[in-house]
Amino acid sequence: MDTSMQLDDIKGTSTNKRQRRSIAEKRRIVEETLAEGASVARVARAHGVNANQVFYWRKLYQTGRLGSDSTAPLLPVRVTRDHQPRTISRQEAAATSMASSSGLSAGTIHIDLRQAQVRIEGGTDPALLRVLLECLQR
């Protein structure tokens, strides 16, 4: 028999109903489990939730499907100048010229992610960049 059962549960007179938790509460519980050294089982037990349920909430949280914050996450950005002059080919010059005439700014974007590095040179279409980053996030 489960030692965590209450006396009312044994007698069959339990009024224990399924507890509904708000998304904010689920997020708080999940965020507790993400702290370094935290045990999902201990956090779940402290909140009276099954550990498997907390693992499911964590999965939703990590994929961005457990509610959303009102603010978008910000990433650290470092702007640097390329100090090394270099000669560019006619194709690069034409591409830069085309990007400038289409309203796209020329330059280099270098993004370091956990699983990949992305380097985009020349004009960048914001919609294309968004799709690329969303694909890399998965």
C-alpha cells in the first residue's frame, strides 16, 4: 500500500478532487525544476503533483507551448566592426548593390547557437532570417 495515502483515502471517504492549476502556476513549478541541482521528483512532491505530469509540463515549456510571457525573450547581441579590409569580387559588389537598391542593408550577421553557427553576408531578408531561426530552434 502506498504510505503517502491519507486515512480518508483508506476509508474511501476522500473528497480529494482533481486539482486544476493555472498556466502561471505550472510555469512556476517547471521553472523551479530548471534550477541547477533541482530534482523534478522533489519539486513535484512539494507541490502535490505527479512527477510525470511535471515532466510533461517541462516538455511543453521547453517547446514554448506552456503559455507565453508578455515579453519576447531577448538575446545578447555584440556589434563589431570588421577591421580587416578585403577586396571583394564583382559578384559580391553586384550582390551588395542589389541589396542596397532593394532596401536591404549589406553587412554580416554571425549567430552562435548551441547546435549551430549561422553566418549571413550581404543583404538579409528579415522574413527569411525569421524562418531560418525558427527552423534552427526546433
